[in-house]
Amino acid sequence: MAARVLLQRRSLAPLATLAVGGLVMAPSTIYAESPKDLKKRSIYDDVDIPSANPATSPPLKAQPQPVEPAEEEQRPHGPTPTDRLAVQIGNARLFLYKYAVAAEDRVNATMDSVFDLEQSFTSTLASLAPPRESGEKLMPGAIYVLVAAMAGSIVARNRNIVLRASVPLALGVGAGWAVLPVTMRNVSDLAWRYEQKVPAVANTHIQIREGWEKGIRFVKVHKDLGVRYVDEKVTDARETVESWVKQGK
């Protein structure tokens, strides 16, 4: 390092002597810095020092931008696993919602049918009761009907099964028509409405009713004939007796 400094000093001594000599021999005006020398190069070749006067400096050329490759056309991609999972969850929710709504509708329909049945039952029982203006009371009349049916069962206890089933029913129905006519009329109308739902039962009821009515009319006619016949015989006997009395006088 010391040798290098000595060599630099020895090389600068002649240069300094020549410079002083030139100044003495040619006394001209020396500018500190020439305009032509404003632009100096650095010791590095690849580095340029910009000019001091920006007005006279040549315009900087725009560096060509590197041409970027054209974007590839976006290809349609399939649904992601997250999208497929969202679709499956949505389908499951719709499935559960549909069955929940169906179950709720079925429960509501069942409850509506139960309420309708209860309302129909209560309204039916209320329609069987006699109105207040009729003056008919259920409590004593029902007891009379029950006593009549029990009496029929006692009377027919030693008979066959047909009589044991029909006699109490006949006596109970007869007592009901005698004691509770309005209630029995309501019961018969209700039974007729239910019978109309089954045409076979309704037709059988009509036939049985017509047979009973024909039998009752036949009995009434024969009763009238018998009463008339008895009256005629009684009248003839009375006339005969009167004629005998007259002849005896």
C-alpha cells in the first residue's frame, strides 16, 4: 500500500510541472469548466451522468415495455367441492322442509277431523233433547223407559232367545213413544238420516214400515168390521127380544 502511494506521487510530479509550464507559456483565460465538458463520464462505463441543463438534454426514450403474453382464455371450470356441498345441504333442507310441512298438514287435518267429530257428536246429542216449550222432561221419562225394558226382560226370561231379545226392546220403545214422544221422534229422524247413507238398510226399513202400516190398516179394518158385525148382532138380538116381549104382552 505504501509503494502504491509513492508511485502515484512520482507520476503526478511531471504532470504538475508540465501544467505549470503551459500556463506560463500560454496565458489565456482559462475557464473553470467548459460547457462542452459539462458532461463527463464516470469511471464506470455503464453509468451515464445526466446533463446539468435539462432543457438541452435529449428527451429520454421510453423504454419498450416487455410484451406480456396474452391472457389465456378462461376455461369453464366445474363446481367446487364447496358448491357441491352447498347444493347437497340445500337439497337436504328442502327434503326435510317438505316432509315437515306434510307432517304438519296431516296433524292439522287429524285435529280438524277430531274437532269436527266432537262438534257433530255434541250437536247430535243437543238435537235429540226436546225443546223447552214441549214440556217434556228426560229424567223421569228415561227412568220409566228403563223400568219398562227391565219388566219385559223379566217377563221373557224363561222364553227363547228371540223373545228375550225382542220383548224388552218392544216394551222399552213402546214406553218411550208413550212417555217421551218428542225425543223418540228426534231419535227416529236421526236413525233415518243414518239409514239413508246405506240404501239397502233404508229400503229394508221402508219395506218393514210399509208392512207394519199395512198390518195396522188391516187390523183397523177388521176391527171396524168386527165392531159393525157385533153392533148388528146386538141390534138384531135386541129387536128379537123386544118383539118377544111385545108378543108376550
